[in-house]
Amino acid sequence: MNNLFDILPENFFNIFYKNKRIMSDCLFILYDYMKEDTAFASLKENVIFELTKYFNNHIVEIDDIESHAAKDKAYYVYRRFKECKWITEEVGNNYQIYTSFEDYAIVILEAFMNLDKDSDVEYSSMVYGIYKSFINFDVENGHKTLEAEYSRTKEVMTKLKNLNTNIKRYIKRLLKDNMKNNLNDILNALLSDYQVKIIDRAFYNLTTRDNPVKYRNSIISQIQRIRDNEIWADTIVRNIMVTKDIDYNEAYDLFDQQTLYILEAFENIMDLINEISRKNERFVAAATNRIMFLINVKEDIGGKINELIKEGQRDATLFEDITHISINKYLDEESLYTPRQPRKSMEVELIIEPHLDENVRAEALAKMKLNARYTKISIEKNILEILKDNHEILGSQYYEEKKDISLFVLTWLYGYSQNAKYQIEPLDKVIIKDKYQFRDFIIRGVK
């Protein structure tokens, strides 16, 4: 395929030009309704009925039509889907009109559905499968093995690249204006979203039991052996010729492409995993900095100035009384400019510190202690002290002892940072504590 629109109609995405959220809702309503049918089809009147139900339950305005009737809106959306070739009509034997999704529309909708699919990401089973296939390599069926493991290798690399991109997306979300200044939003995002979708499902397994490094060298050596063995290569190429009905040169090019891709993928896989680890470190650092700032243990002068400026944008009268400073070519005696003067020797006087109020001193000391409580060194020291008496401790139990959600989240985050002195092992059990929901985990020392 040279161009996306060699397959898709030119106006395929035009349905999202206006009313995009409504159109999206309606597409997935019809997808869910028709997916049980083997042909993704239904009577047109039933499709209109499903769309009408949506508009009866959602008070929304649609551009381009004046009617407020739910059925009129349903017919408008149906026409747009048909115009943009998402759906097609067919007259049945009983002269009734059936509506079905186009084949390419089904593929697109399923791809959209998979964007938010909460399926576990298993790397080890996939990489182990590739490893076993080449350890028990059968030359006569080598063309089938290469075809299957080439596809599986592409899938592994795609999943790893998606994980890398997803962590970057979470870093951006964490720094968005609507989240970065709300501690509860950040804690909820970490515990209910990042923990489940990134750490528990992918990152933890990838860096522990699912680490591809276990099988990487063996896969590389096996692929190299296949490429270097001329008799094996010739046998595989000739079998490709028969199954694909192509000539020898084309078959050899396919053999070369598949083996080279697998070889280079596993040669570079550790670079990708290290990049994922660095991204996670950045996320941990960004999350930690925001939490530390929002629980008032860091001064952020720049942030405070930004907040003042934003406040000024909301209230135009706020800065009216502030003196305007401008550049003047001619200066007079009333100018703010201070002319140069010869340097004068100054007498040094002893500065005597004024007596510090005890309440101020106590407040400053309390803030310093709070500051220290949330540092990585302090948290690691506290965890190692706990683990002296217990080989491991549940995260929920640790929270019950501390009753500090910020400390709890930082403890969890630091456990995934580089050179951490303790490790986190996620569990499937979901815990709700003080309105916060998270998957429980085990805290244990590094082996």
C-alpha cells in the first residue's frame, strides 16, 4: 500500500469534521450492536432505532440540522455514515434493507477499540516462543517458522515502542495545567491509571521475569546460524517459492528480509528497553517533583510568578496600580536610573542577628523535618528498617501504619527508580483506602 486512501474513501474521516464526539459515540454504539452478527449487519430500521435511543438519552445539538427530534438526528447521522462510506446498504430476499459496516471500517473501529484495551502485555511468553522455535528449528518447515516468528517479533517490538510512547504521554498529562496543581488528581492518576496500565501490566514484568535479555543472545546466534548455512538457506528459499508462488530471487529477498529483521530487532532490543527505563525515571522524577511541591516541601518561585500572571489574565484590574517601567532616551533627576559614582571605602560593621521568635523557629524546624520525610534517602531508610523485622510488607499494610497518601505514593514510585534499595511486586487485589483506589503490592528488599 502506497497511500492510505488507496484503500479508504477520500471522505472517510469527514464525519469527524463537525460533531466529532457525537459521531464517535454513534459509531461505537452501532459497532457494539452489530458485532454479534457474523456479517456485522442489521436491519436498517433497527440501526435507526439504536441511534434514536442514543439521542433520546443525550440532549445534544447537531450542526447543520434545525430539528430537535431524536429520530431526525438519528437519520442525519445515518446519512453521514453512508455518505462517508462507513456503512453500506443491501436489499435482502424479503426486500428489507440491511445495513452493514464496510470491511475496512470494521478494521479501523477495532483498532480504535484496542487503543484503550486493558489486556495484559506479556513479553516473556512471546519472546520465549520465538526462542523455542529457533532452538527446535526444523529446516524443512523453516519457511513456516520464519514467517510466524517474523510476525511475532514485529508484534513484540510494536508493543515495546507503544509502551515507550505511553510513558511519554503520561509525563505530558502530568504536566498539564488541569492536573499539575491538584494533588488529588495526580495521586489518583498515579494509583488508578499509571499503576495499572503501565507499571503493573508492562514495566514491572519487562524489567523482571519477562526481561528479553534471557533469550536474546540465543535467538541472535540461531538466526545467524540459519543465515550462514547455505544449504539451510537454499532449502528454506525453495519452500518459500512453492508456498508463495514466486521466483527464486523474490523468495530469497523475503528470506533475507525476515531473518535480518529478527536479527536486528534482538540486537537493538536492549537499547529500546533502556530507553523505556529512562522514560519511567523521568516520569518518576516529574511525579515526585509535583507531589513534593504540592505538599509544600519545595519552593517554586517561578511557579508562583506564573500563577500570579495567570491570575492577572483572569482579572484585568489586578495590575492596574502597578508602576509601568519603560525605556526613556532622556533621563532627569526623577529618573530611576542611578548614575555611576566613584567607589568609596566602606566601614565594616558587625551584623547582629535579631532574636528569632520561638514559634517561627519551631515552624521552620517542622517544615525541615517534613521536607526530609519525603526524600528518597529517608523513605529507603524507613523501608529498610521495617524490612529488618519482616522479609516483606504489603503496600496496604504500610499505608495503614503511615496514614499518609503522599508518602505512600512516593514510596511506590521510588521502588521503580534506578538503584532503589527495595523493590515493588504488584498484586491483582484492588484496595480502597480513604477514597483512593489502587492495586496492592509487596515491598521487599533487593536480592
